[in-house]
Amino acid sequence: MTTPKHFLQFNDFTRDEFAYLFERTRWIKDKYKRYETYHPLFDRTLVMIFEKASTRTRLSFEGGMFQLGGSAIYLNTRDSQLGRGEPVEDAAQVISRMSDIVMIRTFDQEVVERFAACSRVPVINGLTNEYHPCQILADIFTFIEQRGSIQGKTVAWIGDSNNVCNTWLQAAEVLDFKVNISTPPGYEVEPERVNLHGTAHFEQFADPMAAAAGADIITTDVWTSMGFEAENEERLRAFADWQVDFEMLRVAKPDVLFMHCLPAHRGEEVSAEVIDGPNSVVWDEAENRLHAQKALLEYLVCGRVKTE
């Protein structure tokens, strides 16, 4: 049996593979906008396993699989044997014999790694505490769509060094751009946990305004991610000076794009005038989860398809 290809971290793919995926995303999105049917995954099944709650991940994968001609089955760990102690390895053996591809949204990266190691079909990381590769796939496509190549550009990450931040760092290594990171003291990036090859593609800043200076993208996330709710009050105090506001946009490039993976808390990590302003592409970014993941599903199930 051929070992399936998985997408568990951003750096599982090469720069060439991402170039292919971004082109396929453009083509698939254009076809969708012209209401043209495209069913490369007819009679194929995606199993979606959720331990963490979701809006965009479920909508984009379930809708995307349907639009590609296949079907999607939703499993919540509370309603399946996975939530009753069935070993991940056993579940992987069974689920992968009854489906063509699996997406998992859970807490620990170890869970998706263990599942993939025993799966007969491709596995996609829909989000873990450590990484969120599908989000950054869509984010970078959004930049390419609006501004062209991201190579050599600067992304300013303002806020918590969470799973989305970690994935931006991996993407910077693969696609050759720079990430400026500014976090409150005690919330800095730990490079050894991000699975990077070096530090050449990122720089840490104590001052968020310095991180944003000259940036092509300013991006952030909620101050309290899922699983850290007990720290909410402490985090609100610690992050008070790390809000992305209009003054921060002023020091970036004139055509800077603001991104946020959503959901957002206006008045906390971002001001309303920024997220609802002309530099914001958060709605394009959210929609592009659908199209980028369709390209990903097609690639993992069918391999490379010649763009017409």
C-alpha cells in the first residue's frame, strides 16, 4: 500500500507544491464564481472529526467537498467511540477504510500525527493547539490574489504566539518571506516548538509599532484561544497595548492588508475601524478557506491535475 500524503503542518509541502495549490485555488474559485460544475471527487467521502468547536472549518470543508461532487460526514468526539476511549490508532484504521480523506480539528498535534501514522488515506490538520495550516494556506492565497507574490514581503504578527502565529513562521521559511512578531512579555515565540530550521525568517519585537513598521500584512488573533479560557482576565491585562488600531496601520506600507482568522473581538485585539476598514480583507480571507481547501482536497485525493 502506498503511503498517503498528509497535510499536518505547513512545512509538509514544498514551495513548488504550494505554487501548484495556489494556482489550482485560483482556477477552482473562478469556476465556482461562474457557476460551473466541477466534480473531481464524485463518489468520494471526507470524514471530519471535531473535538474543538468550529464555524469556518466545518462550513468550508463540508461545503467544499459537496461542491467537488463528494460527500462529507461529521463526527464529534462526544458522539463517537473516540470520546469513549477508543485508541486513536484503532479509530484511524477503521475510519480510513471507510473513507477517502480525513480532516481532524482537535487540541493536541500528537493526536493528528498518531492518526495519520495509522491511516490508509490522507489526513488534514483542521486545527490543533500547535498549528493551523489550512488557515495560512487561505491567508497567503488572499495576499497573492490581492497583491501578487508573497516572497520577500513582511508580515507583522501582533499578539499571542499561538497556533496561527506558529504556522505563519513555518510558511515564511517555505515561501521565503519575513514575519515580525510582537507579543507581551511571557508570551514570546519558542522557536524550538515551532519546528523551524532557523531564525532567518522572523524577528521578535518588544514594541508592536516597531513590528508593524513597513509591513505588507498586519495580522492578529484573539488574545485568548480555545483551551485557555481560564487565563482570560490575565490575558486582557497583559495584551492591552497590543491592539491593532489605525495608528499601527499608519506605520505599515500604504497598501497594507489587515488579516484575522476570526472570530474577532472588536475593541480587544483589533479596533472596529481597522477590521471594518478599507485595509481589511478578513471576509475574502474567510471565503478563501473554501476555495483553498477544495484545491487541497483535490490534490491529496487525485494528485496533480492539469489546469485547463
